[in-house]
Amino acid sequence: MKRVLALLALLALPALAQKVPSPSDFLNMQVGADRTLADYKQIRSYFRALDAASPRVEVEVMGKTVLGEEMIMAVISSEENIRNKERIKEQSRKLADPRGLTDAEAEAIIRDGKTIVLVTCNIHASEIASSQMAMEWAHDLAVANDPETKRRLDNVVLLLVPSLNPDGETMITDYYRKYVGTKYEGGRLPWIYHHYVGHDNNRDFFMLTQPETRNLNRIAYHEWNPQLFVDEHQMGSDGPRMFIPPFADPVDTDVHPLIWREVNIVGANMAHRLEQAGKAGLIYGYSFDAYWIGGTRNTGWWKNVTGLLLETASARIATPANIEPSELHGGAKGLIEYKATINHPNPWKGGVWRMRDIMDYERIASDSLLETAMIYRADFLRNLVTRARAAIASAKPGEAYRIPKQQRDWPTAQHLAWLMAEHNVEVRQADNGDYWIPLAQPYGKFVTEMMEPQRYPEVRLQAGKEILRPYDVATWTLPLMMGVEVERTTMPRIQTKVVTDIKPETKEVIRRGQALPKMPRVATYKPWSASIDEGWTRWLLDTYGVPVKSVTPQDVQKGPLPYDAIILADINKEILKTGSPRRSESQIRYEEEMPPEYRGGLEKAGSEALKKFVSDGGTLIAFDDSCEYVIEEFALPVRNALSGVKAEDYANPGSLVRLKIRADHPVTKGMPSEVGAFLDSAMAFETTSPATDMQRWVLATYPEDERDVLLSGWINGADRLTRKAAAVALTYGKGKIVLFGFRPQNRGQTHATFPMVFNALWWSVAP
Ligand SMILES: [Zn+2]
């Protein structure tokens, strides 16, 4: 059908442009206008129409989302390139993995190869402008007849993903349309904009826990091997208008420096074209660093792909924001005060800011991307080969990681091997079952980055001043997080074969042979603050087949609570109590009003209901911040020794710490005597002797010597943790309480501590 249409279009060439509908005409709405949004289904239907009408556009299905929506990507290029799609893919694959490729063969591919550019939009569903812009951009590329655009399309293949989060986009457009015209118009969603992980969908690109992440990973690293990857985001409304790389410090020195040189070329041209168009407020070297690995395009840095992030200031979804000049401020790394600096030479002066402005900025940057990808086509292809060869050459002869079959938790070890293969890392298996990952391969740097402990590079901008803080967490060491034994060694001369279809036996790991009297009835508490950690908790239980329900503040207050266990995920104490965070005098600012049905916290009634639930025999399980609420409301003989600690005395953006585990308790059953746990808050317990009708057990403690605390990441003030408790279990009336003073299920990554969560659930139904 497609081929017939393409043929017809060829015959009727002069009329072609008229036959390709614009998004506004096709959807019968003014795309980009105030208070107007195309939703995901409309966007997808438009791209399907473009595919049918234009030989330059081909829509590919990427896979399904968590909620079963179809994810699409448009391949956009010249008609000839679209026809030669498979050959172009094959050429790019050879450049990305040049093992066995001679210089002459590489040069031949570089001579007629195309730059492959991946652009992803709308991963954060409320950052919605890029998904609207994508339709207009695709349309204009489909109909353009000017020589410059045609030259770009001849040299570049654009892979355009209009939304990396279709489910979230549907949630956002539904909610926006429901409240448009009311005083709640443009307000935040009272739940997370992804079924499980909300904003953390952009923290998942090394762990690949979500189908959307895996779909993109397949497109990028198995199928297309793009040289450039640009992810389009939005940021706050009251600072610079648009962040375009160069990135801020620190930099990971294992990433090939040509990555940063290419990032800077692409970014500089974007800013240049925007400035020419009279667009103010562009900034580089701001906030977003060149070190953290978890985001869409970041993971690619260690896979030799040049990844850029764009962040444009937000409106209130599709509602204009009116910003007074005095409301504009700096306050982030790279712009302390809001004024002209070399990385921000033309500050925006304030005024009305609309979704259309965001789309215009994004469009100029996106067009500039194609221009640069065309101009530097041969360089970008050649540099990819250079980077891949450098990664291969950096390994010592025979250097490899071994994942031995003989280990405590083989199913989780299999999961790690599966994950590496899913990343298109070459994983081999020996006859005895051991997995081997040779380092002399194009993604060798990525393997090392995921296997070794992180030591955060401390960078100061002025002598004696504070170091630059990490953008996100400071650790991603998989063997420690997953509790898997891995050895870096030299590969012996043994027979191994490449394995690509590893099927881990992960579901069985959770019960560890424990016979349960019954499956516990489990609920997680879902505040109206949109708790991402609550989502991850549901993900964990759903993934391992433990049925779970979410309960709202109103559900808890109203009762009944027919559950064996209730989990309070990592939620701020004030949000648990009242629904909104408490701010100090200096932080007081406007708190947006939510619709009445989405207001409030547990309040007094909810607290009483939880106490009755536990007194009557239920089990309450608290993660991280929620422990403070439980300690206070239940008057437990436990205190957080780090409560109120000053930032200069203790700081930890997210690191792996060593815990010593007590052996003889149901919650620690099957755990090793030491484990790496993920900690990102100021929390460490001191317990005291309880009254005679209460029992308490310290389940996990920090080491005595501060040098033993940190396993991977960065902590300032680790001495504050020594000898403190990290997890405590107590009885309370007929029920039980378990306090985890860390994140036992952090972002679906911490397999090493998942069993403690399940054990706590099993304990709730123990006789
Ligand atoms: Zn974002």
C-alpha cells in the first residue's frame, strides 16, 4: 500500500506539497495556539497521515507502553534514503561496531553514509510543547522544496519520536482539558505522569525497567545506531529561556572527548541560529552536568553516541505564563544571579511566555541540528568509528568481567547478564554457565561504568570554595546495587558463545523457598503530591506478582483498611500530614491550589486510622522519609540522629552504603551479612529500650569505621552514619512496624535489598 502511494506521489510530483495535510488542517485545530493541545492519539493519527501522504516519512512502531498504547517513531529523510533505509541502517551498524572493518571499508561507508539523528520529545509528559512542535516540523520537512532543506534530507536520516511517554501525554491532556477555563487551569497533575515511574522515566536508561525505555533502547542501540541523539525537555518558568549544551561540570573522563567536541559544535550552532532569530535567554554550562548516566541521551555517551539535552522554559502547559522581570532569577549551577554572563549573554527580560514560544525555540534548534548533521556528516561518521575503536583498544588483552554461576543469587546474576545483552553489550557464556563480558568491544566503556564503584570528581570553580554538586544521584554500580558477584579478570582460553536471549528466573528469587500461609493483602499510600516512590513500589510488587492497591488520603481516613500490610513509600513528613510541604519563612511562596478532591494529607483522622490498623494486627512498612512520620505519630523509641543536620555537615545525593545485617529476624531472612544499600537522605536511627509491651530489633547497622561506610558515590560527613541503625522492626499492639531508613527499592535498581521488602510483607502474615 505504502509503495503504491509513493509511486502515485512520484507521478504527481508538482501536486505533492498540496496533498500533505498540515497538522492544524488534519486535526481541525490551531496547533500551538493558547489553551489548545493535540493529544497522543491525535498526534499518532497525524503521523500516520503523513506516512500515507509523503514518501519522505515512514512511521515505525516502537512497541507498547506500560498501559498498552502503541509507541511510534517517524523516519524522515529524502525519498531515496527512505527507500535505502535498510542499507543505511546496516552501514551505521558497521561504523558503530567496526570490529573487522578495514580503514578502506570504513572510508567507503563514510563517503556515502548518512548522519542518523535521533530526536525524542515529551518524555516528561507535562513538558508537552515538543510533541506539538514535532508534527509541524515533520510536516514542513515532508513538503519543503527549497534546495537547502532537500540537501539536509539527502544527507541526514531523522528519527523523530513525538512522545517517549504516550500514557503520560494522555493523562496530561485529559487533565488539562478537564480544568481549562477554571481556576485550576494549567495546574499540576495530582498523580505521577507515568503509570509506575513519573519523572523517573528519565532515570531508567541504564536499568531498563520500563517498556518505553526498552523500546527506545532497542531503536537506538540494536537497530539504528544514531550518531546524534537530542532529547527535548522543559524546565522552570522563571529563569533562562533555554538551556543548550555545552554541559556544566563535572565531566566523566571515561567518555571520549570527541563526544563533548561534537556536543559543543551542535549546541553552538543551535544557539547561533536562535540568537539570529532574535530569541533571548539562551544559556549553556548551566545546571545539567556531563557526568550523570541515567537520562535518555546520557547513557549513550558511554556507547559512543553524542547526546544532547535541550531544556526550554515552561508555560502552564498550554496556558500563557506572565512573568514579571523581578520574578526572574538564577540560583542554579552556572547562573547564580539572573544577569548577563558569558554563558548567558542576552537575558530574557520577562513578559508573557506561551507554549508557542517554546515550540518556536525548539523548532529553530531542531532545524539547526539537521543543518549541523549535514555539514559535519563525514566527520560525525568518522568520529563514531574513532570512538568505538578507542573503546576497544583501551582494554588490556583478554580483559573481561566474569559473572560466576556459583554465587549466592544466581537469578539476579542472570538478570544482570540479561541487562547487559539488552544494552547490546556482547555477553558470552561458558559451558559451566559462567557469563563473560569481554572489555574489548565498542560498549566496553559502558560496561566498566556500570560495573565499577563511582568516585565523584570534586570540581571547584574557585579555590577553597564548595565543590559542584551532582545533578542527580552519584552511583550506579550494578553488582553492588543488585547484590551480584562479578570479577574483573583475564579471560582464559575456554570455549564461550555469544548469548542474546537470557531469561532470568527472577520471580523465584523473591520467596527464597519460603512457604507463605497466604499472600498478604498489600496497599501503598498514594498522596496527592504525586509520589514517584509510591509508583516504584507498585512496580516492584506488580513485577514480582504481589497484588497491591493504592489508597488515597481519603481512603485511609474513611476506612476500613482490609490489608495485612500498608507501605508508606519515601514521602516527606509534612506531605503525609497535610498534603503540602512545610517551608521555612525564607522559602514561602505561592502554593498552587488543587481541586477539592485532590487536597489534603492523612490529617488527624488518617493518623488515628493507621494506629488502629497496626494496633489491631496490621503491619506498617515505612521507607526513608516516611520513617520520620511514623516515629513521630506512633511515638516510637527511635530517633533520626540526622534530623535537621546542616547541609555543610552532611550531604549525600544518592550513594551506596555498607550495611551489616542481623541474621535472626524474619525481615532479614536469606540476606547476606553485609549488603550495599541505596541512601540519599539524611537519615540514621538511634533506638532506645522500649516499654515492656513492645519488642524492637535493629535489623541493619552502619559500620563502626567511617572509611567503611561508602561503597560507591559521594557522601560528605559519612562519620555521622557510623554505628547508627539503618533498619528497625518493632511490635506495636498486635501489629508490627518496619522502618527502612534508606530506599530498599530505589528506582527498581536495588535488587540487593528487594528481598527485605518482600520479607517484611511475608512477616505481616506470619503466624
Ligand atoms: Zn524533563
